[in-house]
Amino acid sequence: MTVSEAIVDLDAFAANVTHLRETVAPAELMVVLKANAYGHGVVEVGLAAVRAGSTRLGTLDIDSALALRSVGIGQAVSIMAWQYPPEQSFEQAIAAGVDLGVSRFSELAGMADGAAAAGRPARLHLKIDTGLYRNGVTAAEWPEFVTAALELEQRGLAEVYGVWTHIAEASDDEDTLALRRFLDAVEVAEKLGARFVMRHLAASSAGLRRADVRLDMVRMGGHCWGIPSFDGVTPAEIGLTPVMTLRSRVTALRTGADGARLAVIPLGYADGIPAGAAGTVDVAIGGTRHRVVEVGADATTVRLNGDAAWGDDVVLFGPGTAGEQTVREWGDLVGTLGDEIVTRITTRVPRRYIGYGTGDADAG
Ligand SMILES: *Cc1c(COP(=O)(O)O)cnc(C)c1O
């Protein structure tokens, strides 16, 4: 067996998704699988989401959306992409029935070409900017943009299906303002003749805390992985279980200059261990926590706080059931988001899937 691995618990993931879906209902839940499902594996986790009853997935890029279609996720499940390189061709995505977020006039033109080539309309979600300035059409351009999309609909090249924006989720006041701007934009579009099926703006944080921002759908990444997106709660307190466990073994023991006993774990920053873990986070060996003192390229050193032997199992982060910290705690200690930590665990670390459908019942 491999010395280090990232165990992905598909049962925990499915339970999170079910819990979140029930919580946001009657709004729908989009499971956001961008960045290779935040490092969990887009295909494996996408299939698990569908098995858990999800009918809406989001991937950010078209290639991942097509990868999900190619493993048999059919048209009953909507898969949405929304970020494209400038030279993106849309024909394949439209042919595969991938929903497309559209944020600029040039994309709209490309989608019209793609729909003509694919011989079927592109299903569009029009994006308005409501203050985040990430992307999206400005309020000034919005009427012209909506009109252009509706023209494509009349020509049979598009279905104007959704309207959306991205909100900061940093403060309730800003989100409330963004919601108001969004609803104003929806009204403007409806006066121009748009009939939206899906209006969506919230992600994990606001989507869980505020019913008023859910509208027709909430798009969640972080919470699906069991990583709380807002302060002051543990995963369990909001009904979630961390999905990824990062595990390794003790591969060397030595004595530090100050006489401290040290253990070496063969995972380093080249594997995605944050350099900021040194002096801040703990790992668990035999249920006891030991502080990380150094993160090198290929190895991490911990100061032993009790006994450990060569070959002992080390849990770096996980659900917390073996004395380890959660990835959310790592994020807090390192000064980043837990989402970022799991996403950055590189493919040097093999993923092992456990739970439903994998023939592997537990992490043991
Ligand atoms: C990443 C992303 C989300 C999910 O964000 P979380 O905070 O991880 O839930 C939702 N919507 C869009 C457009 C995104 O890019």
C-alpha cells in the first residue's frame, strides 16, 4: 500500500449533499465540482453526487462538464460551466447539453456559433455583476445583453434559462445590497421578455445562513466537502462531516538539536502541505496530537508529544474521529480557507475512495 493517501469518504459526501439539499429546499442545490471537485476528484465525486440524488452539478470549466457526461451522467442531470478561455469553442458543450453561464457579449456570440454548429439551442444562464466585479455584465450593459440573448432565443440558437450572479458572502449588508441589485436586474430582464427558470446567487456561506438569498438554487462547494464556510462553527454543528482524510506514516525518527524527539512524515509542500503549517497545526499519531515544526518539499517534521514508532499511522487532517484536526481548523491556523487546503493537495498523493459503490466500507 502507499505510504500517503487522501481518503475520500463518499458516504460522508452523500450525507452532506442530502443534508444540504434538504436544508435549502424548496430551492435546489447545485453541487459545485470545480478545481477537480476541490481536489476530491471530479468524476468520482460527480458520480457519487448523482447517486445521492443530485440533479444539478457545476464544474466551472467545459472540459470537466464533458468528462462527467462521458462517464454516463445523462441529460436528466444539469451540468453547468461558466468560465472559459477566450478561444473557447462551445459546440461540443452545447451538443452535450451543458448549461452555459454567460458573462460577456463575445461569449454570447461564440455560443450562437456553437449552437448553430451543434444544431441545438444553448441553454444559457445570464450573469449580471452585482458588486463583486469578478465578471458579469454591468447594470448599464444589462438591457442590451438581455436583448441580444432573447434575439438568439427567437432564432432557435439559445434558451434563456437562468439568471445569476456571484456575491461576496463577506458581510450580510453587502449581500443584501447584491440581492437587491440582482432582483432589480431580473425585473429589467423580465420587462424585456425574459422568463427565467432558475435565479441563483448564493454559495455555501450565505446559502446555508440566509433563506432570503436562496431563490431557485444555491451553489455549494465548501459545505459539500464538510468544510464550514463561515466562522464559529464546527462541521458537526451544521450537520456536516469532513470528506477528505489525509493520512501517512512515520518514516523516520530523530532527535532535534534541542534534544526534542522528532518524527518525519513523507509529505511536504510539493504535495500541497501549506508551509504555514509549521509551528501552527498538529497531526495525530495514535490519537495524540503532535505539533508540526517544519515543512520541506517532500517531508514534514513534527515534534513528538509522547511515543511514536517507525511505521505508525499519521492522520494529518480528517473528520476528527482519530484525534486529528479538521481541515477547517488547519485553514484557521494557517490563515487560509479549508477549501484551499484540500484543493491544493496535489495528485502526487493518491486518492482512495471509500463508502458506497467503492467496495470499501471504512477508512481502516
Ligand atoms: C466556487 C463557486 C461556488 C461555490 O463556492 P463555495 O463557497 O465553495 O460554496 C459557487 N458559485 C460559483 C460561481 C463558484 O465559482
